[in-house]
Amino acid sequence: MYAILDIETTGGQFNEEGITEIAIYKFDGHEVVDQFISLVNPEIPIQPFVVKLTGINNAMLRSAPKFFEVAKRIIEITSDCIIVAHNASFDYRILRTEFRRLGYDFEAKTLCTVELAKKLIPEQTSYSLGKLVRALGIPMADRHRASGDAMATVKLFKMLLEKDLEKTIVKDFIKLEIEKGIAPKLLDLLGQMPSKTGIYYIHNESGALIYIGKSRNIKKRINQHFTSTNKKSKRIQAEVFTITYDETGSELIGLLKESQEIKLNRPRYNRSQRKTIFPFAIYAEKDSKGYINLKLEKADGRKKEILSYASLQEGKNALFMFTAKYRLCQKLTGLYDTKKECFQYKIKECDGACIGEVTPEVYNERVQQFISENSFENKSMILMDKGRSINERSAILIENGIYKGYAYYDLNYQITNIEILKNILIPMQHNRDVKNIIQNYIRKTKSLKILHF
């Protein structure tokens, strides 16, 4: 758990400030599960510049509880949590000072969203909370009030968790669980999982990732791991200490995250997915007569592929479909091996490219149409899909045929400005696997909205 907080103070000299307002949101990495918001009577006057900045004045605080009256609630909501704040050293110092005045030694681990943002979202013009969330398209209300600033920090932290592809934040959190000796049984772990689309991460007792998976129903898939009797599942059952997860909403984002994070983190039980998952590909090659032939072969990184497949049979099935759809010749697509005309010509389903009855120019035009419609080479587009909630959508950016990453945005906020999209983008690596995951998804999913630019 994380306790994401913001504190407003009276201002004044170092270590002599008093708290005027505090907001704490208890956050489980996915949603806020508890909150505490209160004005606090600091028993000392507020500096005039602070009154102007926050709108909180001395009169508002006369009937507010004093710090000792809210101290127990603060300890309860932050217990067993990592404290998260924007400029955490300031808020943590203020809390420790107030508790010290009561004779209590308040201690907690802290995370600073300023430092995290500098690492995970470099090259921003400013890392002040107001300017940073504006640049990232995060809505903000009640600026310079504790509840508004703390909620903006929650949304910023959620984005930073997404951008932390190496999972360093989550791994630190798991270390805290290990120190406390929490080792839930399989049934307890299963009960914590959502029945939603996303990625799940299985960790062992040292906090290391041992397996990464994707599912349209995370809970159902984890249950399969825990009830299966195959060798890999039995090892996972013996070693699992805790499971973390990221909801993705979009199945495509789930597939892309799974592919990249397996290659990045190299979990022990994902060996088969570390290598390419598309070993066969379709290539185009001109023959001596000028006809463009299509060939399904083992993938060769030196050649420019059009589409690729997980198995030879899947590739053949697709090639039969494309041959029929684009009125191509089975001999020239490598599906019918003959020195004469193809079988389709005999039953009048091929117009004779195989024996020169159609000119290379006419035939090649149909091949080029197939290539153009099934490859995003040099294309720039945004793929818009489901989000993680009813009010959210996801966007995947492809620029000049290169996959750049993904983002989530509010349904009421139209993603038409590419620069704004780039600011909130979770950057991802472009490689052969992700290109083919995207191509396959576009081909199979009719509900996907595509915006070309």
C-alpha cells in the first residue's frame, strides 16, 4: 500500500512551521481504498503569502482539530504504507516534526514523485506539480489545497507506475512486504486478483519476477496456474510469494506489454517467450518475368517482411485467404507447386498470371494492394481502443511505421493533438514482435478505431 499525501503549512522558519491542512489517499497501486482530509489548527498564525497562495486563513482554522486530535488517524492510514508525495522530503519532515512535538517517533519509507518523474519522464520543462500535471494532461482541481494536490499526485503516481517498465517501484514495495514476513496462501492471493484484462507478475520470496502473463481475465488465469499439475505450474505454486498486476483494459496493450516486459525482465518461467513468437513470414520477390511472387518462409531479419506468423500452418491459412481476396495466383504465392498453370486456373478462379495471360503490371497492382493494406510500413496512425474504465480510452501511437508507445485518456478529452499524446505516452520499444502483434490485432479486431495522420 501507498499513502499519497500533501500537507499545507503556515510557512515561516525552518522546523517552526505548523500544519494547516492534510490530505492522505491510501492507494493500492490501482485505486484509492481509504482517505483522510482535514484542516488542522496549527496554534500559530499563518504567513500572509501562504493565505494568498492557499486561501486558508486564521479564521478558518479556529474550530479545526489540533494535530494531536488527528495524529491517531494519520498513524492508522499510513501504517504499513510507503509515503508518496511531490517533494516527499518536505512533507515527511513536517510530519516527523509534528509527531516529535507529541513525543512520538514517526518513521516510514518514502517515495518522491519529483525524483521519479525526473527519471521516468525526462526532459520536462518543469517538475513543479502544477506545470507537470498540465503537461501530462492530468486534470487538477483546488491547486494549493491539500486534497487537490494530493489527488493530482495520485494520478501522477499511477502514470509513473505505468512508465516504470523495469518495475523498480513495485519491487521496492515487495521488499517491504518481505521484511514484514507476509506470505499469503494461494487462495488469499487469488482473492486479491481482478476478473479484468491485464498483465500479472508473479514474484518469489526475494521479490524477483519469475513469471509474467497476460489474460482477458487475470483471476481465471491465475487460478489455472494454481490448479494445473504440469511441471511449470507446480514450480510456480511452490515459489510464488506475491502477485502484482496492471489492468490494461485493451487486450492489444496487454499483448504489447507482455512481449516487451518478458524480454526486459527475463523471468525464469517465460523462457519460450523471450525469443521471437513469429518464426514464419511472408516476403515479396520479383521473378525473371517481372511478376511479384509471395513466399512464406522462415523469418529472415535481413529481408523486408510483409506479415509474420506463429506457425507454418497459420501462415498458409492466411496466404490462402489473401490469394482469394486479392485474386492472386496460387502458383505465384507458393501454394501450388507446378511448372504449368495452377489448379485455380483450371477451375476458372485464376485469370492466368501463372501462364502469362495477365501482364505483370496488372497482376502486380493487386499484389501491391495486398502489401499496402496489410503493412503499416511508413504509416502514421493512432489506434484507439478500450480503457480501464467506462470513462477512459487507450491510444497506441505508430509514427512512420514505428510503434512509439501507448497512453490512456479521459473519454471527454479528444486525442487529436499528437504533441499532447506524446507527453502522456508510455514509451515502448519497436521490434519485429510488437509490429506483428499490432498487425495481427488490426486484422482480427473490427471494433478498433484507427486515426491516420
